[in-house]
Amino acid sequence: MKYSKIFQYAYLVFAVLFIYDGISKWNDGTNGAYVSFALAALAVFIFFFRRKFAKKIEKSNNSK
């Protein structure tokens, strides 16, 4: 279970990296900034989804 928490926060790290990539592409004027921002938004969404799902599973395991 501890590994899943580490991977949850890895999604936030990837989101920060994609945001940095998007900003650097935006400032350089190259294409692809929107793709980086979309991937960052997806990574944040996955983080919150997995966190909610893990809490639901943990609550289910504790009630048994």
C-alpha cells in the first residue's frame, strides 16, 4: 500500500514537469505547449482520482 502512495505523488511530479515544459515551449514560441498543459491537467486528475479510490479501498478494508 505504501508504494501506491508514492506513485500517487509521482503524478504530481509529472504534472509540475509538464507545466514547466509547457511554459518553456510557450516562451520559445514552439508548438506543443497545449499538449504539455493537457498532460499536466490529466496527471493532476489521475492524482486526485487515485487518492479518492485508495481512500475508498482503505475504508473498505478497515470496516472488515
